[in-house]
Amino acid sequence: MHNEWVQLAKAASEPNIFQFPSYLAHSLPLLADQAALLIAIRENGLLIGTVIVRRDYGYAKLPVLYWNSALHYEQFLGTPLVRKGHENGFATGLCEWLDNAPRDCAFLKLSMIGADGPITKAIARHCDHDQRQLFAANRFARAAIARVGHASANPEDLIGTNRRKSIRKARKKLSQQGEVSIERLNEPAQLEDWTAHFLALENTGWKREKESSILSCEHETALYKAIIGEAFETGNLHFSRLCLDGRPIAYTLDIAAPPIAYCLKSAIDQDFRKFSPGVLMEFETLKHYLAKQDTTFVDSCSAPDNAMLNDLWPDQKAIFDLVIERKGVIYTLIYRLVQAIKMLLKTASKV
């Protein structure tokens, strides 16, 4: 099964590193309390999709059991792995599994999935044909870079006038302190030092105060050290830093699942905060990916209200939860009640 899963990840319609078997293997301690269940969808014996779910309780203020995506807080996207060209078969298989799953769960919620991709479209087509209801909830969008349409553009032309001026001002002030340079990790011998220094910088400021840094949790630390090492070995690690007179003062940590790149973490030296090293580094990230031929889309994995990235990056990644009806009279009644309450709550929030 593991080898099949690895091959599925390589052939995925929408590559998602957070669902890759290697990432999940290192995530097990963070998923330990969720009693996760792996659903494997096959078509003529071929593994065409995987979904990891758990039983959840309470939705739309109703005391109801349902299936939900099993995700931990370091998984920033829940889109299932689906073999390219088999999206329709996956949608059919997933709904068949739902109808035949243990009876205590009333519906299925796929959390934090790509809103506009072929997988979502296939599920929508199947549900329409199968006269099965579904609705989208908790939709949001976060900063992204879609290389198509921007590849030949001047990066500075893609951001607003005020942000462009602030970047130039910050760069000038920083250059007055010493020589500014951008480094990208290429040498295996440097991997350990880069990782250690990045983790140390990330464990400063508000993240350290709120105990939300990577180093604040041993399981997170182990996860990131493992995925950094594995991504470097496969050539999918994009580890960059901004240096002042050779001293690293800002890092960005990205991992690719070609042709998509995911920007997982960043860190800055708090001593240089007034020079906006994080902003300068993220602008360098924009420049880097616009020039990178094998990357077509970059997901920031950031919060939707990240004003800095929303100003810097020209595109967005739309994400939502997809709630799928389970066939059966009782399930349909529960589903319709949940849907109605969600609509009422959404309407009330706009008033």
C-alpha cells in the first residue's frame, strides 16, 4: 500500500504535500488523538485516491456525528490525493464509501480543500448526477502566485504603489547597514546549520511568547526536521535567507510538489525588525517564483487576513469545506437541517 500511495502522490491531479505519505508518516504524533481512518479508493484495482477522515461531533450547533477530514494544525490544505484523469471515479467511489460506512455518522465534510480544482468539480458533477446534495462552507482565500500571466511581468508592477515605495525604502535603509544578499541552500553540508538557525529565529518574538513556534512542540520540531531533510534529498526544498554582511536575518521555508510550491514557514531576526526583512524576503520569493519555469502556482499557506502577503502577492488560493450528503431518509433530514442552520448563521453574520 505504501508504494502505491507514493506513486499516487506523484501522479496526483492536485499535488498536496500535506497529504503525501511521507508528510503524514512524520505527522502521526500530531494526529494521535484523532483515531484517523484512511479511505483508499480503487478503480479496477488501481489506487486512484486517498482521504483521511475521523469521526467528529457537533456541527452547525447540532449534536450530530459526522465524518470530517483528519487534519492537524500544521496541515494547511486538506485536498485529497486523486490520480490525474480519475477524478470522476474518485468522486463515485467516495460517495459509495460514505453510503456504506458505519451508520452513526450522518454526512461527510471535506475540510480546507481547493475550491476551484478538478477534484471539487468532479464531486459536484457526481452529486448532481446522483441527486445528492452538497454545499460549500467556510470559504476563504489566501495569498498566492499564479505564474501564468505574470511570468514576463516586472514583479514591482504587480504590487501597489505604496507597498512598492515601502519596499524600496526598507531595502535602502538596510543596505546602509551593510552588504545585503540573498542565499539559497544548495550544499548538503549546510543543511543542518541552516535548519538549526532557522528554527532558532522562528522561536523568537510573539511566537515564543505564545508558545506557537516550531521549537515549542517536540513533535512539530521532529516533523519539520524530517520534511526539510527529505525535501532536500528529492530536490523539492526551497530554503532561502536574507543576509546582512553574511549574517542571516530572515528565512523562508518552501517545499515543492511540482508544479506547485507551498510556503510553510518564515522567520526574522527581531533585532532587524525595523528594516522589514520579512517583507523584503517575501518580495524576493515573488521574484524567485515568477522566474522559476517548473513552478506554476505558489500557495502562501498563510492566514487570509495576512495584509503583508495580500499586498505583495498578486493572486489568491480559494479554499472551503465541502459537505456531502449521505443517502438515506434520516441522513437527508439531518443534512437539510444542518444546511439550513449554516445558511441562517451565514446570513446573520452579514447583518
